[in-house]
Amino acid sequence: MGIVRPVSEFLELSAAGPVATLTINRPAKRNAMSYEMWSALPGLMAEVSADERVRVLVIRGGSHFSAGADIAEFSTLRRGAAGAAHYGEAVHNGERAVAQLDKPTIAAISGFCVGGGCEIALACDIRVASLDAQFGITPAKLGIVYNFTSTKALVDAVGPAWAKQILFSADLMDASTALRIGLVNEVVESLDARVKELSEQIAGRAQVSVRGAKKIINSITDGGHEDDFVRALYAEAASSADYEEGVSAFLEKRPPRF
């Protein structure tokens, strides 16, 4: 994965050290997601998961993160109830693949992050936005009911009142509003520099801790409680090479090498 490799016509996967990047590259349509692109996401996430060299995944666009699902396909592939269900399944499977990846994910957001684009961003663990980013979720402009798991991700991020306003109004909001309501973690002047810094920082931490934290946080948001699954994570960490290195580095007063 060391070189840029097109996965579908408009998706590119690359890696620099322990950080992989999935780039949505369809500038002529503001990175709108086609059925083919949604369908490619589960395989991509499986590839990232299987590559032991990769510790963090960044998902990004270019001038725009993604303007959402490709509306041109609504009158063809998404036509009628059966077509809509089939298309919706591909969107859902793609979003779930990102959300359930066992490694940390960062959405690097510039320009439009709307509809399905916002759905992908919300499936990521951390969202960092540029000053020019604009956000919206617009099924109310199309007569669509937003998927349950994606709606839950929105509610988890911004709370029920703001989730209702976002979905009821279908309005766009600017980056400062998105930051204020918790839709994004940070708004920065230099998106590339900040995402590089943050992704490398996370990649340099103890991965047994990072991945354990992700599993526990996801369990909490899904209504879970401390149980054998969580206690197994504690035991795994306590017997790991990361724990041994972390303690040794602390006692020797040096940076850990995970």
C-alpha cells in the first residue's frame, strides 16, 4: 500500500508509514459518491484492517470532502422502492465498514461535506475541518428517511435537538457552527498539517491502548456495560509488549517506542 493505488475509478488508497489515506477523487462532481464507490468501501476497509503496517486511516477529499450521494443515480439505480432499498443497502454497508474499522479513523474535511459525505465523516472517529468546510444532511430535500445507524451517529455527535434541526431543515452550516455543536473536533487553518500531526501522534501511541479505547467507547455508545469483553481488553493490555515498553520507558525516563 506504499504507493497511490486507484481502488475504483474515483477512490485512491495510499500509505505513508503507519498512516493510510483514502482519497475521494471525483472533482468534476464535487466528490459525489456513486453506487460503485459505496460498494467499494467494505473491501477497502478490510484491506486497511488486514495491513499490520497501518495504524491510522485518514479519509479525505480535495477541494471538497464529498457533496454526498450521486443524485444522477436516483432516477436510474435508485428508482422505485426496490431500487432505493438496494442502493440504500450499499450506502449502509459502506458507512458501517468505515464505522466498524478496528483502527482509528480521521476525516479531513474541506469544502462541501454534505449528505452521504457527512455520513462518511460521522462514521470516522475524529473529524478535523478546514475554515471553508460546509456541512449538511439533506434527505428532507429528497423525500428520503435517513438510515437508523447514521442518525444515531449524528445524535451521538451533536445531541437530539441539533440532530433534529439538521435533519428537519436540511440547511448547510459553516465550520464554526459545526465546531460549536460538536459535529467536528477541530477547525484549523492548515488542514493537511494538522491531520498529519494528529494521525502520526495517534500512530505513535500504544496501539493496544488506542484500539482498546475505540472498542470500549463504541460499546458505551451502543449501550454496553463493563463485562467479560471489556475485562478481556484489560488483560490483553496488561500482558502486551506495548505495556512492557510503556512501563520500561517511564522508569528509564525516555520516550516509548511502540
